[in-house]
Amino acid sequence: MEESRRSFLKIAGIAAFGLSAIPAIDIFASESSKKAPAPAPDFSLTENSKALSAKRWGMVIDTRKFKSEKDLEHIMSVCHSIHNVPNMTNKRHEIKWIWSEEYPHAFVGDENEYLSEKLAHTPIIVLCNHCQNPPCVRACPTQATFKRQSDGIVMMDMHRCIGCRFCIAACPYGARSFNFRDPRPFISKTNLEYPTRMKGVVEKCTFCVERLAIGKIPACVEASNGAIIFGDLENPDSEIRKLLKNNFTIRRKQHLGTGPSVYYIV
Amino acid sequence: MPNNNNKIYDKNKIVIGIVIFLIISLFPIWYNHFKNVPAPDPLLTEKAKIAKECVLPKVLMKTEHMQLLNSWRDSVVRDGKRLYTNSQGKVFDMSLSNGCLDCHSNKKDFCDRCHNYASVRPYCFDCHIDNPKEKK
Amino acid sequence: MLELAIKGSKKYYAWIVVLLVVITMGFATYLLQLSFGLGITGLSRDVSWGFYIAQFTFLVGVAASAVMVVLPYYLHHYKAFGRITILGEFLAVPSVIMCLLFIIVDMGQPMRALNVILHPTPNSVMFWDMIVLNGYLLLNIVIGWKVLEGERNGVAPPSWVKFLIYVSIPWAVSIHTVTAFLYSGLPGRGFWLTAILAPRFLSSAFAAGPSFLILLALLIRKVTNFDPGKEQIQSLAKIVTYGIIINVFFFLCEVFVVFYSQIPEHMDHFKYLFFGLKGHGILVPWMWTSFILMIVAIILLVNPVTRKNEFVLAVACIAVFIGTWIDKGLGLISGGFIPSPLHHVNEYIPTGQELTITIGIYAIGFLLITVLYKIVVSVKEEVRA
């Protein structure tokens, strides 16, 4: 924030002084922008007026509504194809943003010896929990992964990531993947409107920030036929809060104090 | 060890060594000096010609587009602000593939010409694929 | 003093050439990794740190152990160590350099390494690790160099060096503590989530480092005219003895807590390492070897008769070094990642390329030790003559 403002001011400053001054100004730009009264910026940065916003985005996954593995597969493939998530042939290099786990793996520590027939057979869909108190953000040495103050989404800045994988060690949900090699040959059909990634950076689910920004709900929610509900956890009138009020829900590894924003009805 | 003798030993060898070092280390400068390559002329698409002006005046775009993109990137990824309104009140989507390359849909004749001339290889395009609407 | 490093025997040069060849092989393999990505290693989504980070952790310990010769000399005026403090400091320098190299080869985007400084993040332990490691490196280079220079010219080192030496003592403890905090503060990794991790790291470091120093001292005595001294070696041996006993004690404390409480999240990692889990147990023989080596070493070291026999002592030191190396260099990282937080067991085996790069970095370390120790020994011989 601080930085982008400064470089914008620099550009604005240069514009004001005209071309001839460029080389000289360039050298003193950072100096002068501190001392001289900053010229009013002749530009503005805004969100799209259609953008969806919330104090804290959250999700309720109603596992009762999933009939079979097939329902889940559809959701996963939608997410992975629009985000150019590669389909790695080597399992070690696997990259996934949203995937399914057997109940005892999704809810490690809360597995019961005798599970209901349904839970024993339908896998649980899992993704980044966009924790309220994210350990990955605490661990990252460059703020490449950070929690957006505006809506609580745990974001990844792939431009800044140095690939140290500290966040992967810190995440108790296995939500993060690392690009062990160039992922592009493994993307069957590239969505040209979304970037791909380079080797050596970490990636994960972003709650579809690029869709929220233009007024669309996350792709998995859209593809779930009402089994996944998305909304503002801080708004007591939101649909998601009503669901939470009327249903017993659980969260993954609650006891770790990470405060997951993804709730499950089982 | 203290040495009060100010004489430089092997003076000639040292001077020759320095000269050889300078010749080699300054290679890129003298080599290019005698190789007169005309500055490239990036080609504008029809769409760009009609629009006349880019986000900032042309001269600024020429020298500062990388800083601009850098701050756009931070604004979009980190602050969630994706629209840029310039001094003329024109609004732009801060997106390299969907914004910049939508107008400059001729990366080869626009971006690459200068980048090749200046011998810079920005890796932006590795992830942000050339204009999605461009026909290949 | 650098000129002393280039005046050596044929054997000295032959050894350096051998190291350079190994370094070249490692570097070439690294170039391959740089172009392909970390996919050439055995790392995976579940085990995302491996051999590189493990070596880094082990070597931080070796580096920190320099304090075990510095502290008795400067704080307790144990004069005998005056002869060998420089050996400790010049073991620390190559060790820290190897640590930094291991971190760099482990990065997915090493060209962005400076982002850690451009975007300083005090809530990340990695940020602090960067500071303490680089600080420790600088301290030891300056201290070692100034002290040795003083010795060569027959004068006491400048007084500010003494101040740096006092700083370096807690600093040594800090490098291994911060390194342990990298692991022990992570929720959901039951193997590392223990307050005793930092003490365990330090105790194994104070066993491994001095045992390596003893081996180096014995070697120096054999191939040069400088004798680090019988008393010095015996004092180091006592330090190793305490270090390795405390290390095993801490380990057993951990074993008790984990197996008596029976909490799966903590216990399963130990089960994996020592007995195997869900049919996977590639490290089982290694971990038992490590444990047995440490026990054997304790038996040999505690008994004064065997400890005072320098041949037996050398054997015990080798046992300590290999035992602690397996513990940290193999078990620590894999054990923490297996089983995964979702309780899957995906094992990790380093690849040949990964090992080549690792050996290349060790060769850089040995090259630096060789050169630095060559300078030290030459100065010592010169002063004596």
C-alpha cells in the first residue's frame, strides 16, 4: 500500500514536471516526494462497483447434499480448470486447491470408530479454510501470503513468493501446494483470462477473489447446486449465519485456534 | 607487515593487467558502440490508434510502464482494487492480459520489439498469457 | 594472512582439487535444479522439506557449538582452550556458510531471496533466522580473523574484539534456538510442537560440534606440526560426554511424554520413525542405528579409561557425530512431515541429484575449513618457530 502510493506519486510527479526533467527527477524522486508537498494524485484506484464485499467471507458445506463422489468431482474440476490448476502426472508434485478426503482424514482427531453409513462412504470436500488466525501468514517471511484486512481472505501473492515452503509446514490442513516444476505443460486447457503459475511458488484456493471482484460468487459455490453456501460471517442477517444458527456445524481442527472460516454440516 | 617502501613492484605488469581487465569488463559498452542498431518502432494496433492515448501520456508509458505495472500488480493482488481512473477520468481494468494486451493485442510487434532491443526479458508473460482474444 | 592459504604441499593441493571437482559436480546439478525446479528432488506435497533443510538444521548446531570452546576460555579463563578457540570459530564460519547455501538451494525462487529484506516480516521466524545466522557469520569471521592476526603479530587483539566475543556467546545459543522455533511453533505438526525442541537441538549440537572438533584436532596433529593439545582434546571430550548424555535424556523425556500420554498426533510420528506406520518405515533401521550409536558413545565416553584412549575417543566421536546426524539430518524433518496433517503416510527418499547437490555444499564447507585451518596452522607453526 505504502509502496504503491509512493511509486504512483513518483509517476505523477514526473508527469507534472514534463519530459525534459525525467533523468534528473528520477534520481531525486524519492527525496522530493518526501519534502515537497505531494501533488494531488491525478488518478484513483477503486474496486469495481459490482464487487461483492463482506467483513469476513465464510462458507458452509452441507455434506448431506452430496450424493456421491461424482458431485464432488464436478466442483473440483470447475475450480481447477478456471484457475489453470495443472494435473500433475507425478503424485508427489500434485497441485490441488479443492479436493476430497475421507472423513477420518478431513477431520483428523475427530474420527469416530463407528461412522454413520453415509459419512463412511461419501468423502468430504476440503479447501483452504481462510483462517481467522492463519498460521501460514504468521510463518511467511515476505508477506507473500497475507490476510486481507477488508474481508479476511487469505491471499497468495505469487509475485513475491520465494518458495521457502514455510507456509506449507505451517498449514495444519494441507491446503497448500508447491510448483515443483513448470506447471504449464500439465494444464490441459488453459483459461486465458486467468494467469498460470511459474515453478517454485506456492499456491492455494483464494475464495475466487477474481470472481468476487466482478460480482460473482466462488466457482465451487456456483457449481455445488446449493450444497455450498457462501456469505459474510460477520453479518448476522446473512444466509450463512442463518444456516449456522439452525444447524449443528463442525470445523476442521478447531482446537488449534486457527479459526477456520469453512463450516461443515455433517 | 609494515613497509615504508613506497615503490610499486612490477609496475608494468600491473598496468598491462589493469588495461586488459578494463577492455574485457567494458566489452558490452565498446562492442555496442560500433554496432549501430536503429531504435525499434513498436507497432500500434488499430484499436490502440483509435484510443490515441494510453493510461498515461505516451512518453511516460515508454519509460515508466514497468513501475506502473508493478504498482498495479500490488493494488490488484494485495489491496483488491482493480480499477484505475486516470487524470482524464478514463477507467481501466488493471490487468495485463485482459487489459493492456486487449488493446495492444500484437505483443510480438509491440512489446517484444522494444524488449528485445533493450535486451530485457520480463517474465510477466510466462504466467500472464498474451491477450486471450488474440487470434494466433 | 590469506597468502598462507596458497602456500601448501602437494597433498594439500591435491585435496583442494578433489574438493573443487566435487563442488563442480554439485554446482552443475544445481543448475539443473534451477532450470527444472525442485521436482528433481524427492520432495512432495506432503513432505515439502527434506534433505536440504535437515542439513541446514544439523549444521546450525555445528556452528553454534563454537561457543563450547569460546565460553570456557573467555568466561571461565580456562587457559588451555586459548590454543583452540580459533578452531571453534573457524569451524563455525564454514558451517554457517553451508547453512545459508542449503537454504538457498531449498528455495523455489532463489532470485527473490532478497524479498526477505525488502519486505521484513518480524512475525516470521524465518526473518529472525536470517538475521541471527548472518550476524553469527559476521561475528565469527571478524573475531577469528582479529584474534589470529593478533597472535601472529604477537600482540593482543583490539579491545573491541573482546566485546564482540562476549556478544557471540549468547548469539551462538540464539542461532540454534531460533532454528528450533522454525519448527516448534507450528500448529498441527505434533512431532515438533514441543518446548524441548530447542534444548534438544542445543544438546545435540554441543555433542556433535565438539566431537567433530576433536576429530579435526586429531587430524591436525597427525598431518601438521601443530598440536592442539592432549588436555584440550580431553576437555572437549568431557563436553561431548555431557552433551550427548543430555541429548539422550531429553530424547527419552520426549519419548515418555509421547508414549505415556498416547496422544496420536504426537505419538504417530515417533511410531513412524522407530516402528513404522501403516506399513511404511524406511527410516526405522536408521533411527535405531542412531540411538544405538549414541548409547555406545555414552558408554565409551563416560568411562575415563576409554575416554582417555585417543583411538577409542575418536571412535566415540564418530559415533556421536553420525548418531546425531541421522537424528537431525534424516529423522527430524521426515519425522515431522510423516504422517501428514491429514494423517496420510507418504514417505520421502532423497534423489541422487539431491544428494549430489548436498555433497557439493559439504565440499564447499570442507574447502573453507581446509583453507581456514591451513591459515591457522601456518600461523601457529610460524609463531612457534
